[in-house]
Amino acid sequence: MKKVRKAVIPVAGLGTRFLPATKSVPKEMLPVVDRPVVQYAVDEAFEAGIEHIVFVTGRNKQAIEDYFDVVPELMGTLQQGGKTEQYGSLERLLPQAGSTTFTRQQAPLGLGHAVWCARDVIGDEPFALLLPDMVSFGKRGCLAEIMDVYSVSGGNVIAVEQCDPSETHKYGIVGRGGPMGSGFEVTEMVEKPAPGKAPSNFYINGRYVLQPEIFDLLENQERGAGGEIQLTDAMVRLADSQKFYAKPFDGRMFDCGSKEGFIEANVAFALSRSDIGGTVLELVGDLIRAHGRRDAA
Ligand code: UTP
């Protein structure tokens, strides 16, 4: 079984749900508390043992590349001002020199197309895929959990979570087969099944380990839902010749690509912080009470 060394993080989408902010700020740079969304995915990848990250970027995403580089003036000012703690934390967040690659998706033709743009950099080896707008919240990162299953199962592994059965039509859903390590074998995958037609309520939550044969399928993948080249459509075809496994995530993934999920993530991460959690709890409590009084009036 080949080791998973590289991860793809696609960041070339337009982020239309966050307009007007995303006119000039990539949605992956919006902060959850004080870190940009994309930083959480990078931390999660390195925590899971990934050695190299391939960012698939696009026009107007320069801020992401700059973010993962040194800013000499800032570092110099922090050092001169004796702000050693801030200096150290910025230094720790920097990926090691040479451990990232940036490649371009020239037009946002869909997630499947973005993944295909990383084919030459990945080469002939399995790789991890992290959708950065899905932010992992738990004791361990979601990717580390699916890597555990991969070390037992090989093949392709996807992370899943359970949704309310009435909501299955919004997601990619997998069918549940026999056990495999701490996960299970996938019997089928359906993108946004019609109400009542879902094989389970386990939805694909944005973390994958995939075999490189996916690239050949993406190369000739026709446009699917929304006129975009869909990753799930290629995975369904790959499942004809390769096994897929799923791991229910022990934590929770926040969908920071939606306004509600982004706000929920900010509150959840803030409440979990020892420096500001207590104050934020009081502030949120006050807001809820004031809202209740307004409703009653
Ligand atoms: P989304 O579909 O959530 O991102 O893709 P989007 O298209 O930017 O969002 P909206 O719907 O317009 O608000 C999930 C991830 O895949 C990347 C996005 O940047 C995001 O991180 N993506 C999506 C690409 O890199 N290229 C694409 O063509 C589409």
C-alpha cells in the first residue's frame, strides 16, 4: 500500500455566496476567529502526516500564496518590538520551504476540474483532498481519522457525517456496507439524491483519500450538476473498478462556504478558546436574551 504524502487543497472557486466580500478577498482567507479558513485545512493536513500541499488557485487568489510566505517587514517589527510570542506563532504557522506548490485552474469549471489540475504535481500516487471551506472541529482532525482507515483498507476513503434524513437531497450520500476498521465499505454514492431515494443519511463532508486513477476519469468527465465537472461523478465511475470506504467523523465539520456555517464556526471556535471563550459566552448570552426580549415585545 502506497503512503499518502501529498494533499490537494482547491481554492480557485468564486465564492459567490460571500459576495460582496469575495469581490477582492478570497473566501478561503475569511477568518474563523483570527485564522483564515485555509489555515485550518493546512494544519489538519500536516497533523495527518502530509508532507506536501498542492494548492489549486485561480485569478484574484494571490492573497493565499502571500499568506503562506514570510513578511520580512512585519517579522522585523515584531522582533524589534520584543513581541517574541507573536513572532514565534507566525513562524510556527509557516509551511517548511519547498513543502507547497501552487498551480492554477484558469477557469472555475468545478471541483472535479480543480482536482484534475493537480495531476502532474501529484503523479502516480494516492493523495489526500481537503475542501478548505469545510472546517474540522474535534479532538483530532478529520483527515487523520480517514488516514487511519486507509492504513487498514487501502483503496479510496472518504469522510462522512450523518445529516437529518430530510436533508439528504442537499449532499453527496453514500450507502453503508460491512465494517472496515473504524469505518465501513461504501456500497454506492449518489450526488443529491431525490427525496426518499437516499441509500442512507451519511453525507460526504469534504475530506478524501483518492487513488491517482481518478485523474484519467476526470480528464474525460462530462459536465454534471450546475454545468460543472463534478468530482462525485468521477468517483462513481472509479467505484466500478476500485473499493471505496467511509469513516464517520468523530468530530464536526462546519460548512464555512455558507454564511450560517461560517458564523456557527466562529462562535464554536471562539467558545473553545481559553483566552476569549468566557467573554464570548457572555456576549452571545446577552445577544440571545436581548433578541428574546425584542421578540416578546
Ligand atoms: P464550492 O463550490 O463550495 O466553492 O467549492 P465556490 O464555487 O467558490 O462557492 P460558491 O458556491 O460560489 O459560494 C468547494 C471548494 O472547491 C474550490 C473552492 O475554492 C472551494 O474551496 N473550487 C470550486 C475550485 O477550486 N474550483 C472550482 O471550479 C470550484
